[in-house]
Amino acid sequence: MIGPFKKRTPHPHPLPSSGEREFRAVLMALIGLTLMSCQPKSDVTEVTVQRIFGECRANVPQGQAPIKNPDGECEVVTHLLDEFQKANPDIKLKVNIAPWPGYDQLSAQFASGDPPDIATMHMSAMPDFASRGLIEPLDGGFKEVSLDVDNFTPAARNGVTIDGQVYGMPFDNWTQLWHVNMNLFAKAGLVRDGQPILPRNPDELLAQARQFKAKTGLPYLLQPTDNERAAFTRNLFTYLLDQKAVVFSDPKTIRLNTPEARRIVNLFKQIYAEGLMAPGQDYPAAMAAFLNGEGGICLVGTWMIGTFEAEANTAGRPLYQGYTVKPYPMLYGTEQAAFVDGHAWVMPKRDRTPAERAAVLKLMKFLQVHDYDWARTGHLPTQKDVAQSAQYLSLPHRNDIVALASTGKTLPAGVERQFAIQDIVGDEMASAIRGHKSVDAALSDAEHRVNDLLFHVLSRQDR
Amino acid sequence: MTASSLKSRGSWTNALFVAPYLFVYLCLLIYPLIAGMGLSLFKADLFGGGTFVGFENFARLFRDEVFLQSVANTFYFVALTVPPLTVLPLFLALLLNRTTRVAAFFRGVFFSSSVLSVTIVTLVWRMILMSEGGLASNITALFGAEAIAFLSDPKIVMISMAIITVWWCLGLPMMLYLSALQQVPKDIYEAAELDNASWWRTLWSITLPSVSRTIILVAIFECVLQFQLFGQPQLITQGGPNGASRPIVLFIFEIGFRRWDVGYAAAASQILFAIILIATLVQYFVTTRRSRSEALAQPKVRGNA
């Protein structure tokens, strides 16, 4: 025993100890929460939006216009969704950002029965999901919100229409383009009347590329070569269209082991072997190289126009007042051709309340109305009124590329698994161009692998 | 109540203790395993539907050059990573098995890479190994040498994957070895010191035999783990160039989730399962037999201390 304890006189109204006080506080909070949960259900309808295009909240503070790169894809789509949220306080958008192209995540969500309410989808991927009944036809829904499908451009309408039904709200059409560093082109003596001198056949291409390298010491072409499959495939498809080659003799059979394909792959292989294309670059490295003035032409899609144009307007940057963009120059024919695809917004099939369905359709209508804002990124507009508007055509370079919305071609609509095909073809093209495999072997393997894939796609009646 | 009925009831109720674990194990491991085996006999779509094709998927796999290349890549990767991941952490553990602050600091340093996610690891190594603008290429440029194509040369790419993986995975086996080393009784070392045993003799006759079970554990553990290589090539090379870094799991992922041909992917998974099982069993029997025969052949070090 330490010592005698003083006997305490009991307080007539004892004060609670700190432990008791905490207990009471927790109890009160629990009662409060319980009572709150008894209140009528919130009127806010929650909608899950799943999109690609990246994460850039740092450039678009909540409730504000973009403070950086205002015409970038990510910035525009983030701002558009914020604007919709602001205008519709009764709808809460829960935005998931999936890494490009988004189908690994979306496929897993479909397989587990928990897809989002609305998602971005490439037009080339839509037949796969539509034929399995995973996305909803939207003709009826669009009528409910007065979303006019007759205002879709032909390329856009074609891209979202499957077996006569509209399955998505077309957001854009896109294609790969030649983005040109005019400052370096001038240095290489490849500018005439303020326009870049572009090749008209394979020999001119090689000659101009060699001239460019000799005068600037830099590669003529910048294109992702590492960890990249899509870009090589798009080059091949565009130049096959240029030669009017039949790529698919029927939706289950691709033809790649052909003289037309060999011509294209041999040309790119020579460009690569002569060091006229920068080696060892993945997508971010190739984009950074172009922005830093380390190459003449960047082969990338419409989506980079906004970003490159912003650089062209920034004093001190290598692209300052020295950027233009052109469709792929035709090397074999005379008629402009381009392999195009597009992004659309689709409504995955799942249980949803009428309010959730109405909210999704309202968002689609909002995105249609704001087609011009999205077209600022460089993508081709999907609405006729926007494509013909002075506002759109006055944007930089749009006069040069707007025709692609009608001349551009997709793969035949009946071809399934187009993204998987793109992977296989790109894989083999990369092997051939970088010299890891002979051109004949690569084309033969690509043809075999794609036809094997299509042969083993489960028939519709077995699904 | 008789003693035997009490005993039988006791053994029955004991099973309840493991029931939750058994339930989860059966649902999450055994059922998917059997379902996967069944699925491998079907031509099936990721979103449902299928037709029975027997062993056609397996026959297809053995004709598929991409799959055969992925099997060869996987074995090559295991051969590149398992020996260093078994030996290097042991050396590190031997060096760091002391109570100084410096040792504690370096234990933390070597373990720190293990806590990173594969996304961070690949992002960091991409910046190091990129042949255009990567740290390694900048260093070689300082010496006027050409950049090494770590990620775009089919002969080098798997070695790059192995370097990344060894750097990433060193920490855990090192910790296992450290814990095993700390279990070795100190009196054996004191006895060896009294006998004037050299450092090498002590290592060879006391330390290594004492941690031999941990060495086997680490080797088997790493073997199972490295056969399942996926994240590094998926994020850095997508299996390229020319399929040189595509392992079996990436092949399965591409077939299942990109091509939606899940029956074919399930068949490839069964082959991977069989490979891992056989490799683990062979390794286990070889190492345990060898350590048993060595134990019988060598005289015991422990004296009469």
C-alpha cells in the first residue's frame, strides 16, 4: 500500500468521467445517424460514368474552366462532365476513369454483372458488345430526349448503327494524321508557299526523309515503336485503302499476305532501318519528342491537335508558330483515303430505374449539344450542324481534315473482335519493321493468327 | 455418455474451428480450379455460352507457336530469376544479420522495393531502361557509347524483365533468411569459435545447413511466383518485341480478356498449373533428398559443449 487514501465525499450530482462523455457522444452520433437514415430517400439519381481519355483534375479545378491545356481531350471531357453536373443537381455523376482503351476493365465488369450506366466505346468495338446483347439500342431513348439522329454525320451514323439500330451517341470520329513541325521542315527545305512539301509516292517519301535527316540531323518520322500496336496497324490499313486492296474477303477472313501489304511494310521497314524513324520510343516518349522538336512528322491521331496547337501558340517552345497537320499523303493512289474509327457513348445493359435511364439519356443529349466543345480537341465532329458551322471551320487546320469525316473508312461492320485484330496485326508489323522477322513471315503469321481468332469466335447461335 | 461418444463428438466439433477456412478455401480455390478444368473442354465466350470440344483446346495450344514461345519465355525467365532470388537475398541476410544501425538501415532499404506496386516499379524502370532518353541511355551517352535497347531487343528484353524482378522481389526472401538466421542457436557458433573454425567453415558447416529448409522454401516459393510473371511485361512491353517477353500468364490474359476465348485461355491455365506443380514437386524431392543424404554423410558439428 502506498499510503492512506482520502475518503471522497460523493457528489450529489456526479459529473460524468471523460470516458462516459465519449461514450455518450458516440451514442448520440449513432442515434443521429439512425434518425437520418429514416428520412425520405434522397432525390438525387446516381449515375456511373466510365470513360477513357485520362485523368487531369489538376488542370481542371472543380467548377472552373481548364487552367491548362484547355483543348486537350482529358481537360475538355472533365469540364463537360463538371458542367453537366452543375446544370443537373438532381443527378450525381460517379466518374470512373479507365486506362485506354478501357475494354479490359469493361469486359471484367460485364462478366461480373456490374457494368457502368454509361461508358465510352470505340465504334469498332461496338459490334462485339451489341451482338452479345451487352449494350442497349437507343433509338427509342433518343426520341424521348429529342436527340436527333438525323443530325449525325454519315461516318458517325454508320459507326454507331448495327443491324439498323443505333447503339450509341457518337462523340467523334478520328483518324491518324501527319502532324508537321514546320520550323524543322523549313530548315530541311521542305516548305513551299507556307505549306509542307509532302511525298506523292514511296520514292519521294524516302528522298524527302533522307533530305530532312541530312539537313536537320533528326529523324523524319516520330511514331511509337515500343509497347505499341495500334499505330502500325492504322498505317497499314490506311495505305491498303490507298491501294484499294481488299482487306477482308468476308467478315471471317483477312487477307494480309498480299503484294499491297508487302509494299507498305517493306517501305516502313526501310524507313526504320535507315534511321529515318526514331527508334525505341513508346507513346509518351514519341509525343514528348515531337513537342521538344526532335523530329519532323509525328504520326498520331486527331486527338493531339489541341495539345500541339497550344504548343504552337506558346512562345519559346520548339513548335512555336511552326505547326500544321495534314491527312496521310497518298503514296500509291490519288484519291484521299483514311482508316477511321470513332468514340461513342453507350448504355450498357443492366437493371436501372427509370430515373437512372432518364439521367443517362439526358447526359447523352448534353454531350450531343456540346459536340463543338469536344471537336476543339481535334477530333472530327459527329453532328452535321457543327461540322458545317463557321465556328468549327474557323478552328485551326479543320478545313484540311474535315473531309475525312466523309472519305474515311472503317473495317467492314461484320468483322468481329476488331481490337484484338488490331493487336495481332500491330504485333506482327512491329516485328517486321524492326527487323525481328522477315516481312513475308510477319504478314503470313498475322494473317494466320487473325483468321484463327475469327474462326474460333463463338457463333451467335451458341452465345 | 460413454468416453468413446464424447471422443467422437470432440473430434467432430474440432472440425468447426477449421470450417470457415475450409469453406473459403473450397469456394475461392478448389471450385474455380475444377470449374477452370471443365471450362478448358469448351469453346466458350467470356460473356456466356459455349460448345463442348473435348481436348481440342489443348491440341490447339500445342500447335500455337505464340503459346509455345510464351512457354519457352516463361522457363527462360524462371531460370534467370529464381537462382539470383534464392542466392542474393541469402548473402544480403548474412551481411545484414547484425544489430548495428547501419544494418537496420540497409535492411529497410533492401526491403523497401518490395512494398511498391508493380505499376510503380514498371514506371520507374521504364524511365531507366528506355533507349531514348532513359537514365541508362544517358549514362552510356556520357561515355560516347550507343544506347542499349533494353526493352526493344528480343535477346535482351527478358534479361531486363529479370533485372527488374530481382530488384523488386529481393526483400521478402531476405527477411525470411534473416528470420531463419536468427533462429540458429548462438552456442553452436560459440563452439565453432572455440574450435577455431574459419568464417567459411562456419558458414558451410553451421549456417547453411541450419537455414537449408528456408533455402528450399525460398526456391520453391520463388519458382511458383516467377512462373506467374505478368505485370512487368504487360505494362512495359505488352509481350514484345516479337513476342520475346510474352509469358504464359500474359498469353492467358490476352486470350481470355482481349479475345474473349475463355475456353482456350482456361486450357492454357491448366498447362501452367501442371508446369508449376511438376516444377515444384521435382524441386522439392531433389532438394530434400540431397539435404537428407548430406545430413547423413556429414559428421555433426555440435560437440559436447
